[in-house]
Amino acid sequence: MADKKQIKDPVTSDSDEVDAFMKPSKVCEVTTLSEPTIRRKEKLGEFPRRHALSEARFGYRTSEVKAWMESRKRA
């Protein structure tokens, strides 16, 4: 049987190897904000912008969400 590599959680991982994208539902989970609140803050420039991954799919860069969360700790 082939060895399976462990996939690290993009939010808790300290690895800077890959700047993964998070689904909106994951962003809601880690920030405890609702999707409408995130969209509102995004439009006001108070939250990282989403990135189009395909025509119907978008995500948020993990590094940008982490940076936003760190900035909130200092606020």
C-alpha cells in the first residue's frame, strides 16, 4: 500500500509552502463571521478580497485571512 501524505489544515499549518485557498464556509468557520457579514466587509475594504477559482467557484487565500485575523487581535 502506498504511503499517503498528510494534508495540513491551511488555517492551523505553519507551513508557508503553499498558500492554499479556503472555501467561504471554512472562512466563516474560522472567523465566526457569517457569509453576508464577510461580503459586506469585503465590499467596504475591511476584509480580504475573494479570488475566482473558476466561473462558479471562488475562495480566499489562507495567508490573507490569517493576516486579517492577526490584525483583529491587535485592534
